[in-house]
Amino acid sequence: MNVTTSPSPATSSARVDIAWGDAFCSEGANCFRFGLDDAGRAYIGSTLSPGEYVSDSVEALRALISAVKSGAADHLL
């Protein structure tokens, strides 16, 4: 998985256009969103830091979500 902080426009000529879906929110402002780009990469980002996100393949995102749903991250709660 890649963790990215969007560079400022002055330092980057390449920009990724991400089509973000509606945010999923739990308590308060704990909101996350999922997105896809034109190349088919998947993204997860927080609405609190819109320029920061993790990215990987759609298959890797699917595996992550399946693992969380099966309880693999329950020890973190």
C-alpha cells in the first residue's frame, strides 16, 4: 500500500484525478472515503486531510476490507 501526501502544485506537474465516493462517517467527524482513478487504482482517504490518502490496487483494497470484516483488525478497537 502506498501512503501519499499530495505535493503542492508548485512541486508537481503530474496530478492524479481521483473520483471520490460519498464519505462513510461513524461518530462525529470520523469520515473516510473511497476513490478510483482512471488507471483503476483504489484510494482510501480521510475527509479531515483531503490531500492525504493510501492507494493500492482494487484487489488489495478488496482483500483489506474482507480482512477487516472477518475480524482481523478487532484487536485494534
